[in-house]
Amino acid sequence: MASSFCQMQSRTLSRFVFAPLALALGLALLLTQPASHAAKKKPPLHPINLNTASSAELQQVPGIGPSTADKILKMRKSYGPFKSVDDLRAIKGIGPMRLEKMRKYLTVGKPTTTKKPPATPIAAAHTPASAGTRPAAPPR
């Protein structure tokens, strides 16, 4: 008789303790879900240049998340600048339908390069002869 009373108390205790705990845990999981599940992201106002965009800029495009943005950047680094938005088809996970949804938010422009200006002949003419060069040996 005593054991059935303990079992009954145990069930009642679990109902009042564990059920609200499970409910609170479920509610906490729902509230911590990323906002992308709740609402769609707003597309960029201007097309994003595939050849100059950062990961954060690429992620503004609907259909491009962190993983796809990283794949785009790796492809650009490995193969050079994109020649067309259609080049994205080479990336695993970007099919024709997904590309068509993204196309209006993307563009391909010239990549920006930071080259040093060429040395001017005037600057070369004014360098001292002793700066890293040896004087010519006298003829024998």
C-alpha cells in the first residue's frame, strides 16, 4: 500500500514540476529561433556586385545565407572574377530556380584592384648611387 502511495505522489510531482519545465524549455527554444524563420529578409536596394561584395553584403540577397556566401567568396578567390551571374550555377546548391530568384539582386562588375602607382623616372633618377648598388669597378 505504501509503495502505491509513493508512486501516486511521484506521478503528481512529475506533472506539476516536469510539465511546466518542459513547457518553459519549449517556449525558450521558440523565442531563440533566428528571425529568418519568422520573417523574410528584405532584399538590397541596389544589385550586389559578385566581384566586390563581402560575405555580409552577399547575405542581403534572398537565397544567400552564410554558407552560400562563403562558397561564392571561395569560388571568386579560386577562379577569379565572375564573368556572369550564371557562373553561380557552378556552386553546389544553386540550381536554376534558386538562381532566377537571386538574379535581379546580383550584378557582375569589374573587381576593384589596389595597385601601386608605377615608379616615376624622376624618383628613380634622384636615388643616391650608394643606396643598395655598388659602384662599377675600375677597368684594369
